[in-house]
Amino acid sequence: MILTSRAKLNLYLKVGSKRKDHYHTLDTLFERIDLCDKIVLTPRIDSRIKITSDSRQIPKDASNIAWRAARLIQKTCRVNQGLDIKIIKRIPVGSGMGGGSSNAACVLVGLNKLWKLGLSRKRLMDLGSQLGADVPFFIADSPFAIGSQRGDKVSSLKALSRLRLWHVLVVPKLHVSTAKVYQKWDDLVQKVRLPPLDDILSKNNHLTGLTSAVSSVKLITLALRRKDFSLLGKALFNSLEQVSINLHPQIGRVKKKLSSLGVKSILMSGSGPAVFGIVSSKKEALSLVRQLRGNRYWQAYVARTV
């Protein structure tokens, strides 16, 4: 069985308080894009789960989220059959575009068909949330969706179901630790909560995004429906963006480069380092990528909503 494993972008990401399970509450707007991996599932005659890949960057053992997805299905449904999982990587690893979560979602959905388990989409999403906060979005099978709680409570955004956006994607060649980004976020939030708050904010303008997001999912939805790129540029929001830029200034340089090329709607996805711009057409996206390619510090792609 061959499956297409799509990437995602976060058009909006507002981080809230830390939960008892050590995750943070999130409000996010997901978009599914056509940059993708391929997943090949082949049944085994024994009960082992084996991972192979053309990428050296992903683990091939039980720490791989796709391996854990297969094992979760085995245990939950009491299946004794094993599985070979081949992952052909095209989504940059650790980019903030959900490649691993998407791989896991493909394994859950694929095994439900391959092993004829009859699990509902809701049941698969519940299982997916045990693996990672982004996994349920990829199971939801929707081009746009709102995520809440840990990001794993997903509801499809029907108002945008027919919308297709063109993007220029730039992925700096660096490793961003999501755990470290959230730790720095928590540190900054603690600073902001200490008096005098006004003094802290006046000296650190970038911290204002920690306490309030100017935009909202509704505003972004309105801008997208109207194809108002000026409003959209102001509405896109990611709580983690400035934290990641502080840790990795190259992300900020990518944003400035896109801005200098005339892109108005620019945002970092997830905890980074992928940065995307929303543009008006495939022609514009291709033109921008031609100008961006050849830089040894990043990779550039054209992508579209799917």
C-alpha cells in the first residue's frame, strides 16, 4: 500500500498556558499543503515492525512516530501481523511542517484499511492524539482546520474548503529544538508576569505577542475569503516566531528576504524553522523560488493547498 503523507502550515498559532500534562494549550489554524512524503506499507509474515527510509535524519527504531503508530494499532486492535514501513522523505525533517505527525497519521489510516479494522475517523483521531498533537489534523482529511486544546481537538473549517493558496516556502538548514523553543517561551512568559510589566514590554517590544495576538482565526478566515493579502499579512500570527528568531537569527533573515522580494503575507510555521509566504499565483511562487534558490543556507519550494 502506497500513501501520500502531506505537510502542514500554521496560519495562526497562539500558545496559552502550560497544562498538567506539560503540553501547552494552543489555538491554531492548520493548512494542508502538497509538499509530501510517500509511505509504503507492506505486511510481514511475523509480528515485527520495521522502518526503512531514504533519509538518514529520521530514526529507524521504536522512537520513530510512524513505528509507534503501527505498534499502537497492533496493541489496540490485538493484531499479530507485522509491518514494513518505508518512508520516502521530501518534507524537511524538523521543519515545523509536521512531517513526522503526517507519517504517523498515514500509518494509522493505512493500517485501518490494510488490516480491515473498521475504525471510525473519530477513533483514529483519538488514537492519533496519543502520538502527537498534530496527528489528528492529518487524519481529519481537510484542507483547513482549527485546532484547540493541545492542537489535537480538530474541527474542519468548511468556509475555506474550496480555497487554494499558493506559497513560497523557505526552510533554513538548521535544527530547531521544539522543546527548547517552548522552554524559552515559558521563561519569557514568567518575565512578563513579573512586575513591572510595562517596563519589560517597553524594553522588549517583541514580547507583546506573548500576552495578546492582534489577529484571530476569524480575521484570517475573512481575509482569505476576500483574498485581501494586505489584511492577511497583518492577521497571520505565531506566538513562537520571535522566540525562534531570537534562538536562530537566520529565520529572521529569511523573513526579511521574502519581504524585500515583495511578499506581504509571511509567517514561520510551528516552532520553525520553515517560513512561508502567501502569494497570488503559481507564476509568482515560481518566480520567487527561482530568486531564492542557490543560497546554501536554505531550501526553497513552491507549495499549494491540497
